[in-house]
Amino acid sequence: MTEPVRRAADIARKTGETDIKLSFALDGTGETSIETDVPFLGHMLELFAKHGHFELKVEASGDVDVDDHHTVEDIGICLGRAILEALGDKRGIRRYANVFIPMDEALAQVAVDISNRPHLEYRAEYPAQTVGSFHVELVHEFLWKLALEARITLHVIVHYGRNTHHMIEAVFKALGRALDEASSIDPRVQGVPSTKGVL
């Protein structure tokens, strides 16, 4: 019996602004090890991996004395590249997913197409501009870089909410669940799920 291919990747990126090492596996148990000097993003990544049943390890440091932008952006780049590599030839995947996640009073929706066409649509209005020291505009930056590097179409809609933390938390949980579903193997799918024969 043939052993299933491990869908995983290790990515390293070092610049004058950040130093990141990231390991990611699609078919995991939700185990994480996150070390970053952007604590709120670290918390969101733990939720993403836990609810997507991924394995995720991140060691990231950056010029947070300037601001968190470079570190958040580069973690998004690295995670996107890891997702793309872990997906491999995409044979047998479901490709699409659409997930709603409630978090107390907040409701977020994430739709994914593993399309090889990077695109982000982001609809969210938050009542606060920061959560602790984290600037909420960086959520868009992270998601855009992830979608770009993973080469996925990603639609994110926060339908409503009053607590900014809850709203962003719902986004990351929904992202994990949607990517898990879209990347899962469907035994009915022969080759890749596209009439073109390629993704």
C-alpha cells in the first residue's frame, strides 16, 4: 500500500527587516508552536491552525520598534508560500469552500477557491482601529500577502460584530476551516478539479 504524500513545507525568509522560519502541514492535528513579537497575530495563527487541523510552527522576529507591518506582511508571505508548496499538484482536492464562523456577537465568512489566481476581496468595518497594540489594518495586509503567495482566491466578509477582537478572531477561525475544506481530498475527483485540466 502506497504511503500518502505528506503535504507540508518549510519556508525561511530573512531580510533587513525580518527573520522568519515557518513550517506548515495541511494534514495535521492543530498543533502549533508560535514565537513572534506580534502577540495578537501569534494568537490568531494559533486559532487558524487549530480550527484548520494544520501543523504550524513559526519563529519570527522583526523591526517592531518601527511598527508591526513588516513582520505581519512577511509572515503572510511565508505562510502563503508554504500553503502553495504543501498543496503540491492539487490532484484530488475539493478546491472550493465557504465557511461562516460566529464568535459571540460577531459573524465572519470566508470563501476560498484554490484557483492559482491570487485575489482578495475583503469587506470588514471594525469599531476600533487597534486591538491592544495591534493595528487592525494589518489584517488586510496579512490576508492579501497570503492570498497572493498561496495563489488562491480569497473572499473575507465580516457581516457584523461589536467587539473588534471577536470579529478578527472569527475571520481567522473561518480561514482555517475554509482552507482545510478546500484543500481536503475528495475521492470522487479525478486529477485536478478544473475543466481546463490544470490549476
